[in-house]
Amino acid sequence: MGRRYETVDQYAGARLRRRRLALGLTHPALARAVGSTCRQIAEFESGQVSPSAGLLYEMALALGVRPEYFFADIPGDMVNVATPPAPNAAAGPGSRSDQSKTRP
């Protein structure tokens, strides 16, 4: 894949789109096959939204691939947007979390 993707969701979404198009499936056809909506499929493909594990599995079945297809050859420096920041990572002096530590 020639394009540089910043997130796991964008990368997996591009793989989803590539496979869907290779099979000649439309958004409505894939959506019907997996019990989703056209809008959700488009959002998954763009990387705006992450599908649940169950829906990802259903999409893999509908597209004739294994679920790991969506993550094949993924670069090691890919950002996982679903990973929350470390606790108090953004908390500086005077922040709510900092203030809560000083209360009796």
C-alpha cells in the first residue's frame, strides 16, 4: 500500500476497502451481508470508526479472508487511537488530578 497511514483504523479500513472493491461489492451489499449500514462501512473504510471484533470477523467472512487480513504487513510504528493516554499523563501542576492529591 503506497499511502502512509497514521492509525491502525486507517490502515485496516484501507485494507477493507481494497478487498471489497476487488470483489466488486458495493457498500450496500457488504452492509447487508454483515448486518450493518452503508454509512458504518464507509466510516470503517475511512478509519473514522473502529468496528467491533464481532463485526470485523463478520466482514472478514463476507470478504472471504481471515480477520488478520486487515492487519497484514502493518508497520510497527502505527498509532492505535483506541489506546487511552496514561493516567495523569497530561496532568500538570494545578490540574484537577493534581489538586485531588493535596486535599485532606
